[in-house]
Amino acid sequence: MHHLIFNQGDASESRIYYCAHYLAESLGLYAAQRLKVSFTTSESGGHTIQGGQVPAVLSREADLTLGGPMVVMKHYQQHGAELQCFCASVAANPWFLAAARPQPDFQLRDLRGKRVLDVGNVGTASLTFRWLLAQHGLLEDVSILPGSGNAEDDFATVATGEVDYALHAMHALAPAITRGQLASVISLAGLCGRVPWSAYIARSDVLHEKAEAFAAFATATQQALAWIAQHDATRLAERVKPWYPDYRFAALVSGLAAYQQAQVFAPDSRIPRAEFDHFSQLLGAIGWLDPSQPVPYDALVTQAGAES
């Protein structure tokens, strides 16, 4: 039996679009691969390479974590190829726009002259939204307001019409949508194109030392991703609900269905080169990465269990 310690960051990192590993555990897929995965947390998460889970991996307190390949890219520019992405998780931007009422014919150009409340205030998500507006010639015509730090208050501000739109992940929006406070307007997934938004990450040397365990993890996770593609959101919610004990079931179904419809979940464990390169170029354009220092796919992405 192999064993891996998986640090998930703090509680806020356990978002519903990060459910593939919970599903794999629920279905017994890790056990079938003779693998035990111990799920641990950190006292603090974060949106940079200083986030709680990344230091745990770097210090070998944990074998792997889940996060944005943008972290691996940034770490490479600062420290070299110490970290690698080895298995896909989220293959598109999981952020959405929501408004007080449904807008079935909404187009991004409808944001011209409007106010968008950036409820999450998450660095790369905020910068990516600005990049998207710039791509459509809208950046100077949309007022982006920072969230207050209290999502419920911010959602109420949008619901009353004081602000036109809320920008956040469906993980946060789904409860407000299911209780009728807000309506989903559009997913940013298709607008931004396919990007490896989140992946499983480990030290490159630990990946080599525990190659069989990581291959088992990737195999089981790929089976879980395939299961997500073949089943509806209600079945998925029933399987992963124990890991979201404070999340209303109706909201969980609604949120997972929105992510399935937007094709946010990776179709398999691969991280395609073209999608990685597109993401690195986007991150360079928004200033997250130094565009003068390319981030090499071959040094930062590996397929656990695949022949080199």
C-alpha cells in the first residue's frame, strides 16, 4: 500500500470545483490502486506561492497539493523548476458573473458603462477578468469595484441594484443563486479559453522518489474526472457531500451543474502543452509573470505514470 499526504491549504481552499479527489476517495478509486491519501490542511491558504499549502510541499511536510499552475510558473521564475504539475484538475476559468435578475441574452459588451463588484478579490482571477475586458476593448468602460471582504453583504449590494454585477467563483455564488438572491449571467470559462486553472502539484524530486504512488493517484483521479463527465450533478453531489458539510445540497447540485455545463472540470489528467502555453502568455500579459522569462512546459509539467 502506497501513502501520500495531501495538503489542501486552509478550509477556504476546499472549493466545489476541487471535488475530483473527494470523488476518487468516495468511489474507492485510490484504494483500488493500493493507495492511501491522507488529507491535511494548513492554518492559512493564500493566492501566492507563500500560501499555506505550497510551503508544506516545499518543506516535505506534505507530498502534494492542489492549486494553480500559475504558482508553479511564478516559483520557476523566482527559484527554478523545484515544483511540477503532474495531474490536471480544473481546465477553465471557474469564475462567473451574476446579477440581480436573469439576463438570458447577455453579451460581454453589455458590461459597457456598468459596475462590477469583484467579490473574491483573488489576484489572478481579478487580473484575468481585466485581461478579458481588455481583449474586448472594454477595460476603460467598466467600473470594477473591490469587494468589501464580506461576500454576503456584497451579494446583497448586487441584489438591490446598487451595483450591477458580482464577479466570483460559482462555489461562492451558488448558495445565493439557489435562494433566489442572484442569477448567474455568464461563465468566464469559454470566454478565456481552455487554461489549466488548477492542477495537482508536487516537488519534482518527490515525484521521482514516489513515482508509483503518484502514478496511482493520477490514475484514480483520471477515473474520477471521467466519472464526473458521465454522471449528472445530483449523483456527483451525493458522492462528495460529506466533504462539504456546511454547503446546502441544492446549492451543491446547482454549483456542480454549472461547472459541468461550462466544462470547467478537466476531461482527464493530462495538462496539454497548448493550454499551458496559452495560460502562461495570459499571465504574462496581466503582469503575474515576467513575460521576458519564458516558463518551459517540459520542465514544469509531467504526467505521473506516463513514460518519458
